[in-house]
Amino acid sequence: MTISGSRCSDAIRGALAGAVLTVAAGTTPALAGSPAQADIRPLTIQAQGSFFVGGRDVHSDTLSTAPGRGADGTITVDQMYVSYQIPLHARRYPITLIHGCCLTGKSWETTPDGRMGWQEYFVRKGYATYTIDQVARGRSAFDPSTINSVKMGKTAPDTLPALFAAGHEEAWSVFRFGPEYPKPYPNLQFPLQAQAELWKQLVPDLYAALPSPNPTVPNLSALAQRLRGTVLMSHSQGGVYPFQAAALSTSGIAGIVALEPTVCPAPTGDLGPYTKIPILVVYGDNVEIAPRWAPRLQKCREFIDAVAKAGGKARLVELPQVGFHGNSHMLMQDRNSLQVADWLLDWIDRNIEKKS
């Protein structure tokens, strides 16, 4: 890895100093036994880095239960971590990547079997990428004071926050690898030989313990405005966040691509914000036969139909309808992930980039 020029410290594209960073192809080792990385050219970018959006200070006397460590003090919570890479000659709108339940921004990086993830692929296609960790997930800190308060005997056990961890068995069906663990669907695109690497990505989820609205939502709205325009691309649990951010303000939201959202806005609500921005909702294969997913697909159909009837540019696509078969819930990690990415980028190019 070589860097020439000054390092850009400002995440705003308009203030970039023009630093150039080149990463040689093949410097990241693939998972042992995985398909070989494609023979690709070095990746040249003008800037990369990270920053936080949002956050608030809280004072607590239950910050620690560790011996010898002070329990009283002030911490910052509800901040959202963002990492970014910006290519040379970037297209107008960057893509902001928003992960789902029990996961982090790692979802968009290298695939479990060592292939290129969408975070890098989009940069190679000319799009700056901004990858978040939801509030209280990954590199976005959570508030430990409620847990410590119970351990210290200051509050009752029933005040403990809800904490969820997805087991391999449940994740198997939720991610639609198959109808039940460990039976796969025929022609499944997810690389099951690397499933152990996916299980390592799962982290405890404090979603239910967060205040309402989820702080990730206003943070996304603030990020979109800070970038002066971005495509919000979300997945699963995070699928609804771009819609909720648009309900706060459409400023900075150039478009929404929601991949297998667990919920869509109600078709009977205020559809005004959604008529102002292009919207694409995407689901993979075997959705109609999955009890958890079929109702979600139907509700999103109703939402998209309502937005279209209200004059918005909204579309829902099931990947088999456009020639992709066997895709799981983790479609950004499936074996045909780059082909799916090309289809999505074409939609973005035609409906957002060229329409601006």
C-alpha cells in the first residue's frame, strides 16, 4: 500500500485534498480453500478514513463494576461509526451501506469465502462508499450503565435491556439457506463451505434496548445531509432505516435501495417523502415459501404499489424475475453477488445518476 499527497482528514467530498492511495490487487489473503481472487488491477482511491455521526453525553454512577475502576463519570452514547473510501473521479452520489440484525458493517466487506465484497466493488465501479455500524453495534458504542446498575444492586433485574444473539440454527432459516437447519435449498448461491466465517460475523444485538426512534435513523439523516447527497442501501433489519430517515427529511437522500427489508412503511401513511426519491426494494429467492419472509414481501409490495400510485418512482424486484436464482437473504455474500451488484448499479445509474 502506498500513499502520495497529503492525507485527507475531512470526510466531505467537496473538501477533499486529493490524496491518492493505491492498493495492489491480491494483497488481502482469501480464505483457505476459497475460490481464487480475480486477476484485477490495483485499486486507486483518493481518500479513506472514518468518523462518527451523532452522539450524546450521559452521566452515570454505574459505568463500571470492575475492581479498582471508577463507576462515576460521563460517557458518549448513540453515536454511529462510519468508514469511507473515495475513488478517483468518483460519481456524483456515494453509496451508504447499512447492515442488518446481529451484524455490522463487515457484511459489505470481503465475503465469507474470501471474494470481493460490495464495499470494494462499488469503489472499483466509481462510487464512494460510506459503511456504517448501527448505533450500539460493532464500533458504535453502547451504554453499559443499565446492565451495571443491576449487577450493583441499584435496580431490579427486570430493568435489564433486551439482548439478542442469533444462533446458527435460527440464522440458517432467517438467512434462507434452507427450510430448516442444516438442509439447504436447491441451487443455493450462498457459499456454505464458508458458513463458519459468517457465524463469526454475528454479534449481540441491543436493538430492542435503544430509544425510539432508533438513533441510527437521525444519524443517517445527518450523514446524508453532510454528504450533500447519497444513495442509502440497506439490508434486513436496517432496511427500514432509509425510509424512516426520509420521513424526517429527504435532504441529502438521492435514492433508496432496500435489500430484503424486514418491514416497509405502511401504505396508508404519509407517502409524500417517498414520492420525491427513487426507491428500489429487492428480495432474493425462496421468499414466498419462507413463513417469516412471505408476509414481509407482501407488505413491501403494498407499500411500493401505494408510492407508485401516489406518483413516486418506486419498484419492487424479486431477483428470479430478473434472471438471478438461488439467492439467500445474504445476497451481498452469495456466489453471484457481483452480478447482482452490477444489476443494482445499473438501476442506480439509470434512475438516480442520470436523472439528477
